[in-house]
Amino acid sequence: MIRTLAISHDHQVTVGQPLEQIVMEDYIWIWADFNEPTESESELLTSYFHFHPLAVEDCMHVLQRPKLDYYEDVQFLVVHALDADTLEAEEVDMFIGSRFLVTYHHREQEELDQAWERIVEHANERKIWSRGPLAAAYTVMDKLVDNYFPSLFIIEDELAELEGLGAHESVEELMKQVFDLRGRLLKLRRTIVPMRDLMYRVLNSQHVQGQGDHKAYFTDIYDHLLKLTDMLEADREMTADLRDSYISLNSNRMNSIMKTLTVITTIFMPLTLIAGIYGMNFSNMPELGWKYGYFGVLFFMFLLSVAMVVWFIRRGWFK
């Protein structure tokens, strides 16, 4: 599906006119949005707009890394939307010219719909029609970047909740949750960091038409991406700290268990020795003929166990 928005020289707004019927010279600028286009609709990128074949090829093959390319008087941008459910990146291609903006995406994007509604609502205002397609491009990128925040906020809430579960969950379950959060943060990082680098290049480019007049707006997007990056790195460091803490906690628990088993084993070693000696069944063992020999040996073994426990306590083994 292709939807169009065109602003004429007398500042009249036309929405929904078939692209083939639009004569570019009759309008100040137009926005054509290719939403899940068919093969025949995709051919208009070449037959109507005459875009460079390499840029058209990039549109056909997903998923490209965020980038900015220059083709004569057209700037080609690849930006990424974010699927809130899977945290996977989804490509949105943008062609920016002096009199047009073309957006191309293989899946319907809510952020594009929001940007479209905003531009349509204010299209007859001077701040929209006088700024040209770059204003619409800024609106699209602003909506895409704003949609990154909720996904990161959800992870931060889960991370804050995870910090208070140390005394109630097993270490294995806590470690599983930590690694799940780190995996989701890594997915976000694969989207946010390249977008930050792209926006830095846009801000420092001398080729983007009219960019100077809109630098403050694109700087605002870049600031949002910097904030997202800082939050992302802080969360990754926190998950790393939690992971190390849980590993240390698990090691301490294992050491405590091993110490307890060692103490028990050490106490029973001399008792086992004594029992082993009297289990050899020699006939000339003096204690075998003693009336109180059995009880005497048991009492000695008991005293020996108590003495070892007291000695371990004084040595600090139970601390």
C-alpha cells in the first residue's frame, strides 16, 4: 500500500492521491509512504522517483545496518524501528530530497502511523509546509527513537525487582533471570548504538539538505540516543555485578556445605578407626574380657567427639 501527502504551492494539503497522478512540480513537497508494498508498487522507486539502483536494492534486502548514503540530490537513510515484543530491529528506509520524502518498510510500523497522523494534522501550518520533507523525516525518526524507551524501562523495572529477590530465590533461578535480562539488553544495544552512530553522522554531515535549519531537532534525537546508551550501559554493568554477586554467593554456600561435611567427616574418622580396631575379632584383645569394655569404649568415643567439636569451635571453623 502506498499513501501520499502532498502540499501544493498555495498551501493546500492533499492526502491519499495515487502516486502516479502526482506531478512533482505542482507541489512544494510530498511524502510517499510505502507500507508493505507489493512488487509492482516497489517498482515505482525506480520508474517514478528514479532512485539509484543500489539504494533500491538495499530496500529489497533486509536487514541493513543503520546508515546514510548520498546519491546526487537524494539522501538515503536506513533506520531501525523496534519490535516491543521480540526486541528485534525492523528496517525503515528513507529517501530525502528537496521536494519529497519517501519511506519504505516491509511491515506496518505504529511509529510511522503516529508520525503520519501528526504531519497530516499540522500539514497546513507554516512550521510544517515551510520546513519541507526534512521536518517529516525528523518526526519519523523522533517517533522511532521514543519507542525505544518503554522497552528499556521495562527491563530496568525487572532489574530493580530482581535485586530484592536474593534471599527468596535459588541462585540457579536468579542466574537464569540475570542472563535473560543481559540477552534482552544486548538486543537493544544492537539497535540503539548503530542508531546513535547514524544520528551523529547526520548531525555532522554537510550533504543533508536543509539540515542546518533543523540541527536543534536532530540534536534532540541524538541526545535521546545518548541517554538510552548511558542507561543501557548502566543496566549491563548492574547485571554484571548481580551475576558476580550470585556467583560469589553460590561459592560461599558451597564452601559452607563443604566445611560442614569436612567437620562431620573429621569427627567420625577417629571413631571409625576405633570401631575398625575392635572389629578385627582378635581373641587376645584385653578389652574383650573386661566387663565394662564395651561401654568404656563408647564413652571414650563420645568424649573424643566432644573434644574435637570444642577444638573446632575454638579454631573458628563454625564461624
